[in-house]
Amino acid sequence: MKTLSSGLQTHLQSETTTLATCWKLTRKDTTVLGFTDHDRDLVVSGTTYKASTGFSPTAIASSDSLSVDNLDVEGMLSSGSVTDADIVAGKYDFAEIEVFMVNWNDLTQGTIPLRKGWLGEVTFQHHQFVAEVRGLTQRLSTNIGQVYSPGCRAQFGDSRCQISLAAHTVTGTITSVQNNQIIKDSGRAESAGIFNYGKITFTTGQCQGLSSEIKDYLVGSLTLVTPMPQILTAGDQYSLVKGCDKNFATCKGTYNNAVNFRGEPHVPGMDRMLETAGTRSQW
């Protein structure tokens, strides 16, 4: 149930209203961005909501069921607010979003809360982005607990894996760039494939602080899963962590860490169980 101030309730009951919609984005790095569909900037509770940003939401509908509410927010990419490079870099992943309305003619009347949640999938094309807003009920569809699987469920180097990432991290410098997805370092002499599924983090250059998973490693050449959002150049430095394909053979043979393997490689899969069931039906 929404609780409104008496002044705002009176305003809503009047013949004409002066309402504006505001969006507040709080990124994981604590950066706060405010936007409004009003024709001038608004300051609400100390946050400035910028106008003329091209933000627009789809229709907002709420129900008393536990189904996930659908809401998309569309906006224009601009150098002063949301950029495609920041989206690709993951700066808006799981950002918290608040959508509310205000009386722009009297901001002291308070707000009308419409939706609060987190950004989900974000896509962009033709200088426009579309962000999915996931509400509180989205968490009810999340799997709680673990199911058995042949592959390891731990993340390489986490508390369950217990591998020391420092012992498997190297540094280097880009010597040439084929494109923003394929880079070369003539100083890398490790055997092919050893950095597959690993992570590279750039420590200098335009991509400083950004990371990417390694798709393929050949001696002296690294192919990233996705192109970096900023230009990579020769001389950019990086740190590189070895990867793990989460197979038991890799855990045992490459890292000697079978005791911490978080999977069930010897449990028969569905194909094996169906095969066994078919055999029994012939008896």
C-alpha cells in the first residue's frame, strides 16, 4: 500500500496535475544517477534528476500475485549520462533502480513510489538502450541451494575451491593488437590453453580496471570472450589469472585439488539412466 502526503493526495484529486516521473540509478560502485521526463532538472532529496535524457518506461502494472512484474526502461545513449562503453564494461549490472512520480510544481509534497528493483538484461543499438527492471518477486524465482552436476560448482579461487589465485596469476604487456578482442604478448611462453576460461584485468591504458574472460589462448596470443569497450594499444599492461574448465580431470591433473572438487563426476547422467531403464524393460 502506498502512503502519500495529504498535499499530494489533494493534488491528484484536482482537475489538472503537474506530475513528472523520475528514475534513480544506484550502481554497484555507489555512483548515483538521476533522470526525469520533465523539461527541466529537478532536485529531490538532494539528488539531481536530469531532464532531456530521453528516458521512457513501459507501462507499469502491479498485481497481488507473486508473478514477476515486467518493466523496461528505454533511454538514449549519451556521453554525459549512460554510455555504451559503460554498459559493456558492466558498470550497470545489478544497479538498483527506483521509479517514482513527483509534483514538479511543489516538490515538498513528497513522492509517489512506482517501482523499486534492479537492472537485469541491458541491450543497446542505434544509440538507444533498453534495460529490464527486475522487482523483488524476481528473487522468488531464483534457485536456492545446489543440485548435483558433473562439473564443479565452485568459482576458481573462492573459499570452496581454496586455490590460491596469487600463485596462478601473471602479469604482462601487450606488444601488438589485432583488434579489441585479440591481443598479443610476445613475452607469453606458457603452453596453449592454459589461460582458457581465465580472466584478464587491464592495469593501464583506456581499459584500466576492466576485466574479461579468456576465450582462447595460444602461445603469445589471447582471444577475449567479448571485445573491450575501449581501445587497446601496445604498451597496455595487464594481470592474467589461469582458468579452469571445472572438469574433474583438470582439477585433479592440473591443480592437484581433487579433494576440493565441488561436483559429482561419477554420478550417471540422464542418458545413462535412460539407457539403463531401456535395458531393464527388456528383461
